[in-house]
Amino acid sequence: MVPWTAGQTAMVELNGVCKTFGKSMVLSGITLRVMPREVVVLIGPSGSGKSTLLRCMNALETPEQGEVYIDGVVLTGNGEKATGRAAVASPGAALHRMRAEIGMVFQQFNLFPHMSVIENIMLAPVRVRGLTREQARRKGVALLGKVGLEDKSHALPSSLSGGQMQRVAIARALAMEPKLMLFDEPTSALDPEMVGEVLNVMNELAEEGMTMVVVTHEIGFAREVGDRIVFMEQGRIVEEGTPAQLLEAPREERTRSFLSKVL
Ligand code: ADP
Ligand code: MG
């Protein structure tokens, strides 16, 4: 059952993750594995804990209980004690190194407004990876080609459409050569006509074998691109399965009820 005994280490593994804010328990014992090259789509009502779960996967949030492993190394939690596996705790430098391997794309693009597109993309590879500016520029230009924005290198973010900004944000994340990409409602802030161009880039990324965890309400994308869909409610995983299984034949009434509102 456990992936590492089957010879393959999960890219993301959460064991009994619990997270509270004040008195409210936002994640109530989440156990989930994402295998390399897998695309897992998280769906669920607003406030069900999807963003918090995603943020636990790159240590933007620290769970009070449970462990998070990335590619077999503990990111947060007391892994060694809990599982007996040799787990390097990840304070300071080690944590930074791990986070550098995890790309995250948010609903709000979070580009630096005073920097050109190419400078936005070059920043982290130069500062964190130690690339020369020339190396980072070459990589950035190639990535802009990949997301269909080769002509926007010197544009300021404010001159771009939302769909273009989100594609830049994806290129910026990819510039770090992440082994895992997390997307938190990447198309929710976009005008409808721009949703497709962003989903297309994500689709290509998935086809290239990127491991992805995607929070989205785009059920079409979940069906076409997702290997697995996870339905969350009130900080718990209610049900998970292949898109065909979860969308066409959900086992749980709560899943059916949610799907009837979004489909
Ligand atoms: P979702 O992404 O599914 O809409 P979230 O993970 O954003 O859900 O939030 C789950 C719950 O946790 C919500 O009730 C939200 O108000 C609460 N929450 C999220 N982040 C914080 C925070 N930093 N402080 C306090 N409460 C929070
Ligand atoms: Mg959210």
C-alpha cells in the first residue's frame, strides 16, 4: 500500500495533518499522497481548507499535528518519531532549499509591478539558484516562449491582461525548475475569455510530466487533465477517485450535492 515500499517515493505525502486557526480546526487529519507525474485536483466548497492544505505542502503553513513529506524528506512535522524513517528535520537552510523546489501559482499573480516581465522571471534563479543574469535571462526567454509570451519580455505587468500575467507567473515558477507545482485557483480572478489560455499552459505542463496539485473549480480541466480528484469539506477529505469515478459516480451524498452546484 505505502508507495515507498512499492519502490517509488511519493512526491507529496501528508500523514494525519491537522491545522487550527484560533479555535477552529481547518484541517482535521488529512492523509494524502501524490505520486511523481501525478496531477491531483482539489475541489470543495469555499472555506473547506483547500488553500490551507496547499500551503501546508510548501510550509507556508505549519500543521500542529501530522507530517508533510516532499519527495521522501520531511518538510514539517516530527517525521522520524512518527514513522521511524530517517527524516532530516528541515529548519533554516534545508527548508529554504526544499521550498525552492516547489513552485506555487496563486489566484492573484503576485508579480512585482515595478519590474519587467523578464526581470520578474530572472529574480529567483539569480538570487536563490545563483545563476548569472545572462543564464537566467536565457532561461526566462525560453520559458516565455513556452507560455506564448516571447514578445512580452520587457513589458511591465500592468500592461498585460490577467491571462498574460498568470502565464508569466507560471513561467516565473518554472524558472526555478521545481519538481512540484501547486496551483491555488489560478483562473478564478480571470475574465472568462482568458481562462483557456492559462489552462492550456497547465495542460501542457501536465503532459510533460510535471507533478501538480491544483485547486480549481474548472471541472472540465479536472476531468481532462486530472489523474485524481479529491473532494474536501470542512477540513476533511470526503472522497477521492479518478475523474470518471468521482464525477460520474460519486459515492458520497455530500460529493453529489457539491457537484450538482458546480457542474
Ligand atoms: P478554501 O481555500 O477551501 O476556501 P481556506 O483554506 O482558505 O479554504 O480556509 C479554510 C478556513 O480557514 C476558513 O474558514 C478560513 O477563514 C480559515 N483561515 C484560513 N487562513 C486563515 C488564517 N491565516 N487565519 C485564520 N483563519 C484562517
Ligand atoms: Mg482557497
